[in-house]
Amino acid sequence: MWLEKLKELSNGNLKGPLKYLNLNFELHNALYLIETLDDVYDFKLEGTEKMQIVSKADGEQITEDKFLYWWQIERYSQLVQEEQKMISSFEDVKKKVAKLQKSLPKNEEDDSEKEKEKEKKQKKIEDINVKLSKLISWLNKEGPILKQNLQILSNYRNTYSSEKSLKEILKWVNFYLMNR
């Protein structure tokens, strides 16, 4: 869930003024936060000054403290789980490669082996080598992509890691909502 959203936003899919976000500016960070959480929370103004954080799952308003808890515990856990799932899938393919390599029959010259058995063994070796080649090619192609995706998730997981930084960005979200 998170990776798709973050990649969507980082691949130039931002619209209008979002296309030119510079995350060195507080308001740009506030806008980015609003966009990354638009499937989870809605940020609204109550009256003219007080921001509301509303859960999109149940429509309930939550406090900044509950949001802080969600950000540092639940969101963090979701991101770690997503990372672990990606790593596990990649590791499963590596295990398949190791298993296939172990299953390769030894091609020893043995005069007592019949020609038909030799051909059968050679065919099995060729089939396994084709599978190995495909899996190794996939690993080589997907390895850098996995590393990049893990970096995206890690960067987002570690944003606003302190209460102070999160309250500061929420202050800027409120400011943005008041002035847009």
C-alpha cells in the first residue's frame, strides 16, 4: 500500500502546484503529508482556525495525540511489514535458486551408465540450468529495484520521527488549510 502511494507521488504524478514541491519548505512538506495520507486521513478546518484529522475508515475525528500514536506505532509497523514482505519474496527466490543448484545431478562419466540414462540426466541438467538462468536473471534485475523500493519506504518510515517534528508539520498543515 505505502510503496505504491509513495512511488506515485515521487514519479511526477503530482498535479497542479504539487508538481513543483520542494521539501525544503515547510508548506511543501505539509502538502506532501496531506497527499501521502489522503487514503487514510482527511485534514479539514473546523471553523476558521482549528484543524480536524478525520479517519477515512470510519469518519471519526481523532486527536493530535492519537495521530501521533498512529504515526509512530501503526504506520511505522505497516511500513516495516511491507518492507519485510518485499524482502521475504526476494529471499524466497534466492532459496529456490539454492535448492535448484543443489538438485543438479552430477555429470560424472560412468561407463556403467546406459546411454539412455545419460541423456535423461543431461536433459534434467539442461532444464534446471534454464530455470536457474531465469531466476538469476530475475534476481539481478529485481535486486536494484528492491533496494530502491526499500529506500523509499525507509525514508518515509523515518520522517517526523519525534513528537516535536510531527507537531511542527501538523502546525504547517493547519497553516496550509487556513490559507489555501
